[in-house]
Amino acid sequence: MRALYMAATVCLLLAAGGCGSDDGPGGCSKYTGNIGGVQATASCTFEPLQSHTVMTCEITSNPYGYIFAADMIGNRGWADMVEKPTGTRMRVQVDMTGDGFLLTVNPFGHPTYYRFTCS
């Protein structure tokens, strides 16, 4: 019974996107943003699990490329984002918003914020 309750809770957190869907909140899986003055695109999938949701995103922006998988609890998650092709890792915080997500790079030091909206 507890497992069913946890699964239902996760589904409610993703209510607009549906349970078991690749789409995130609001039915969105593609987002646009800006990295260093250059347009960026984030392609994301969402996998609801019993205790949390895994949000996996690939962000592309000429010449940048990044990938991360965040463990989302509610509307917030944490991940190590990897820069492609160098393999450089950076800690990020992901906060889902009503129309996308806010990506905070280096949330424990000198943070940099990037906003992505559903496209």
C-alpha cells in the first residue's frame, strides 16, 4: 500500500505530463534557453520512480553541449552536469517552474543561473 501511495504522489507531481511519460510537467520535453548569449535547446525525459523522478536532459548550444540526470524530489533536484566532449563536471540544481526550469550551476559557490522555458 505504501509503494502505491508513493507512486501516486510522484504521478501527482508530474500531473500535467502524465505518469510514465517522457514529457515533464505541462507535457513538455523540449525547452529553450540562453547560455552565454547563445540560444540553447534542452531535450529532457522524465522517469517517475517510487521515491523520486529522474530528469535526464541533453543541452545543446553552439559550441556547447551538456548532459545531466537529476534526481527530482518535488520540484527540485540535484545533478552533476557533464560538458561534452571535455568531460568537465559541475554541480547543478534544477528547479521546475510553471513554464520550464531554472538551472543553477555551482549552487554552493558563485552560482550562475540559466532559465529554460517550454518550447
